Amino acid sequence: MVGPLRPQFVLFGSSIVEFSYSYEGWGAILANLYARKADVILRGYAGWNSRRALQNLDKIFPKDATDQPSLIIVYFGGNDSMHPHPSGLSPHVPLQEYTENMRKIAIYLKSLSKKTRLIFLSSPPINEVQMHETLSGLLGQLRRTNEACRIYSEACLELCREMNVKAIDLWSALQQRHDWLDVCFTDGIHLSHEGSKIVAKEILKVLREADWEPNLHWKSMPIEFAEDAPYDPVGADENTPINV
């Protein structure tokens, strides 16, 4: 522990989260923007599904922690949406169970403290052709489709509307870019810098527009040791295409 104590923003999810500092990813973008304002903490676990996340939730977010996060950004769904393998050895989680797991995760995280805010990310699309070209040799036949991602994305969004949890429709957001298939992925599944810029912009839009008190958008938060020269990350305006 080092001080002064800052608000904690936790990124919690599977490989889309674990790799969010790679390739100038969306986690790195947020960490840059929130320098001297909040600590962006990575809790990403490649290969995890909502079932595994729920089983370990109290270990990652203990209720007796001295200080609880101000913001938790949650992503699970891509692995859950994989088609089941005949052997049963697959991260696949049936849609109904996935929805209930995400409901339980939201309820638990909301209970951590009155100040803890949530944003859920829905499953992003995939480039099936690129995925098979780059990953099949390493992982064998991949039972993942863009259509399955859409179904699980919609289930997540519907749950969030029901529970009044902020949510971002990544499946649609990435596909708004006309060349998304060519530029948004490193391997057909995981996000490139261009894909991550879209994710970061969507997160910042939610933070800017949320009626939360205090406001958690980076421009609204105090700077640590603010008597120093004014600090503004180079090009760090989410309306510009350079960084976010």
C-alpha cells in the first residue's frame, strides 16, 4: 500500500481485460487518463467464464476490505458463448446460467459499498476468418461464432436494463466502424489498439454522462497534489481519434 489513497477503478473479466494493457489497450488508455486521479487495477483472467468468476468473487472483492472500489468494469461472456465441446471440457456456459451468474455478480458487487459503481461490457464481435487463421493451429478447432457473441451480448444488456446497471454494447459499438473486421483485432478475438480506442471511448462516454456523485469522468476528478502545474495527458480528449 502506498499513499495518498486514491479512488480505485477495477477492471474485472477474462482475456479482454487481462490483455487490456497490451497493444496500447483500453486499460492502458484509462490508466494514462486517470494518472494522479485514480488507481486503475487489473483483475483479468484469460479463459475464465461467468461461472469461474462467480466462484471466486469473494476472493477478488472481499467484503471486509478496508476500502472498496469506486468503479468496477466487468466483462464476461465471450468464453461463455463458445459452443459446448463433446468432451464437456469447454468454458461454455448455457445462456440462462450465464444470465443468472451475471445477475449474482452484479448483486454482490453492488453490495460492497454505497460508493461502488458498475459498468458491464457486453461481448464484442469477433472476426471468425482471422480467428481461425491465427488461433486454430494453437488451440485446435475453435467453437466460437459471431452470432453466439451477439446472443450473449443481448442477454447481458437486457439484464443490465432490468437491474439498472450501466452497460456498453460492445458487439454493436465495434461494428459501427466500417473496417472493423480489418483493424479491431490482433487475432480475431482480442482487441488491437484501434478496437481498444472504441472501448475506451464508450467507457468514457458512460462516465461523463452518468449522474453519479461524485462524477468519475477523468476531467471532473481532482488531481493529486493539485498545487503543482496543471496536468493534462497529451491528446487525452476522448473526442479526438489519437488516443481514445
